[in-house]
Amino acid sequence: MGQGRPACEVRGRDVLNSCQLAEKGPVAIAFVAARSEACDRQVDVLERVRSDYPDISFAAVGIRGDRDELRRTIRRRGWTLPVAWDRDGGVANAYAVAICPTVTFAYAGGRVQGTSLAAIDGAALRARLEQLRRGP
């Protein structure tokens, strides 16, 4: 599905589209490597604070690995934010993800504000989210 079309045009109930998220407002996207406790903990932090930021869209992208294992991780950790599966690592490559955890922050409209290449605790994450709210 979607081959030959620009990624931002691929839409659907089962599609996590960063362009669509950015149309609603600011975005925070975490990238999760398979079987990485550090990555999973980062998504846990996003999950804990996201209800305080209803104007910001949160999502995670599971990079490669087994899709069913990703589903089990989502259930085990109680994540309710949208989680996509990057089957072949193409999305991670597009975002230049090289380390885990990685969280990319974008303003409404999709312009990237910045990327964290280290674990962010709740206080630091909240500071980044407040910057997003203020806009460019």
C-alpha cells in the first residue's frame, strides 16, 4: 500500500502518518529498537506525560524486529499512544535514527524543532514540550 505515492499522501485507519499528526499541532515521536529496555523506558516517559499535553500528538515507531513482539511490548507496558511498525527501517533512515532512544520533536506543520539522542526524564521532556507549544 502506498508505493509510488509520497509518504504524506498515505492515509488510513491503520496508518501512522507524521504529516497528518503535524496538521493537528506539535508532535513528539519516539523511535524504539527491538528488545531495547532503554527505548521502552523512553516511551514509558512519553506515555506518562502525554495526558498533560492534549494539544501535542505523541507516537512511537518500532524499528524492524518482530511485529508480534512489538505488539506484546505495547500490551505489557500499557502504551496507549499510537505505535507504528517500521518493517524495513525506512522511516528510521528518513529520520536519521542512529541511536536509541531517539525522540524527534516537530512544530505544528511538521518543521522539526529538534531531536533528543539520549534518554529524557519527565522534567526535561516537559521543558521540550513547552518549547513546542510556544512555536518557532
